[in-house]
Amino acid sequence: MTNGAGIITTLIHETENGAIDRAVEKIFDSELVALPTETVYGLAADALNDVAVKKIYHAKGRPSHNPLICHVSNNAMAQRYVRVTPLAKLLMDSFWPGPLTIVLPQIPENGIAPTVSAGLETLAVRCPAANTTREIISKLDRPIAAPSANISGKLSPTTAQDVLNDFDGKIPLIIDGGATKVGIESTIVAVHDNQIKLLRPGMVTADDIVHATSVPVRDYEGTQIVAPGQLQSHYAPNAAVLLNQENTGEHFFIGFGDTTGDLNLSPNGDLAEAAHNLFQHLRSADKHTEGSIALASIPNSGIGIAINDRLKRASAPRDESST
Ligand code: AMP
Ligand code: MG
């Protein structure tokens, strides 16, 4: 578990004695630690430490213009760094801890390393549901910057082994919390002037947000890159990906519901289960075929919107600038 640079990667289970303290120590030491969250595994650094945060971009090969999400242990920690309007507070109270990221204006001179937000005046904040990671943040008493723990442009990691495959010999510590529950990245919204804009769909749907806030949710309609939704290729396996297919037997086929194949995202047609299996099935498909991966069509409603968003990116022409 070492490479030429001499970094030894240790993988420990979250329930192992001292796991939390070891993660805290490494992060305080300006090191990167991969941590479990309910969405996907994150590659974490001290968000107040510019040297540490730069290591994230370097390790992932992530373009420096693509900002990171800051993970906090509770609403109070978020309030130290961003302006929390009553609408933002309602979102936090409704969905935290959980898979909703909220982009808010930063409080000036808040100490957050400028590289976290790629120089933007806003900061994306989220309180993860995974207890171990929340406890680590709480012990640090400061936020961690943590994008998905994968090499930029590749599939997001839903197990500690996925992280090890990408970062063995490159980071000192991986905390294993088992397979992630949600399986796809958080929903991202921007809250500004009492309006909510959806920047990336996820498990928390636009309908969930409208239900909780009675505020309409708008789609992002700009040209500036503010979310990975604006980068065409993302979350891509090595093989070419074909969407909305019938199973002709020609390609490795990932089915859904009654449309069966080599694998099935959810034989019962359950979209949450399909999200949970999505990246793992794409990884398996990649291992098992030299040819293309074909997928059954997924209903474009509820969580299906987030699944189709990831699939659209996985099937897009490959773009070097994606993350
Ligand atoms: P990842 O951590 O890989 O899931 O990516 C996080 C995504 O959050 C980035 O790709 C950004 O698009 C988005 N994001 C982070 N910070 C901001 C921000 N201040 N404004 C808008 N989007 C953001
Ligand atoms: Mg990512």
C-alpha cells in the first residue's frame, strides 16, 4: 500500500478503536483523509488550511475553477462562515443532516481557504448524515472541504475499496463506513434573494424542497460554471455509455424494473435503490466489458431526475475539464 512517493495508505473501519481521533489528527496535520458520507465517499481536508485544500485539487486532478463543498457538523457551524437567511435556515432545519448542499454568501474574512470556493464570494455548505464524519468535523471544530473521493471525471466512490483503487499510495488514511446509502452526490441549491435555484439534482428532489419551503425551485439558467451540471462529461466509466436502450444482447446491459439485463439497478423499479446501485453497477459493467454499456430508460421523475442527470453526463463526449 505504498508508492514511489512513500505514502502508506491505511484503511480502517469507522468502528475501530481510535478511528475518529486518527482522522482528526491527520486533518489537523494538513493531510487528506477519505471519509464516508451518506451520498458518496469524500476526500477531506481542513477547510481553513489553503495548503491542505490545494492537496485535494492535486490528488483528484481537479480543475482549480471547480469549487468544493464545505461539510459542517451542524447549523451553528455553518453560521460562522455563511450568511444564513431565514429561508436557508428553513432548508437546513428541514433537510440537515442530509444530502442537501446550500450555496450561500460567505461572511467576509471568515477564514475559509480561498481555494475552497475557487475565489467565489459564495460557499457551498452541507451537514452530512453519516455520524462518524459529523463527529470528526465536530472534534475538529471547523469545516472540512470534501469533494467526492475519485479521480476527476471518473465514477464517484460508494465504497472504501473504490477510494483505495483511486488513491492507494496517494493519501494516508481512508475511513471505511461501508457502502454509502444514497449512492449519488448531494442535491445542490443556491439560495439568494429569497429564491432557490437548483444547481444539481439529487436524492432531495425539487418537489421535496417546495413541499418544505413553499418556495418555487428554479433551474439554473446562466452560462457561468457554478455546478458540475454545467460540465458536460462527468461521472464517466471507461466504456462508452448508451442510454434508453432495449436489451438486444449486443452490449453489456444494465436494466431497470421489468427490463432485465446483465445487471439491474432495481428489479422492483425503486428509484432510491437504483440511485444506490448506480455507480457500483457502472463500475462492474466497466470491469466486465471491453465494449459499450447500454442502459434501460429510467423514469424522469423524483430521484430519477438525478439518476438521468448522472447518466447523461456519463454518456456525454469526454471532456478533459470535467471533475
Ligand atoms: P463534488 O464535491 O465533486 O460533488 O462537487 C461539488 C460541486 O459543488 C462543485 O462541482 C460545484 O459545482 C458546486 N459548488 C461548490 N461550491 C459552489 C459555489 N460556491 N457556488 C456554486 N456551486 C458550488
Ligand atoms: Mg465529484
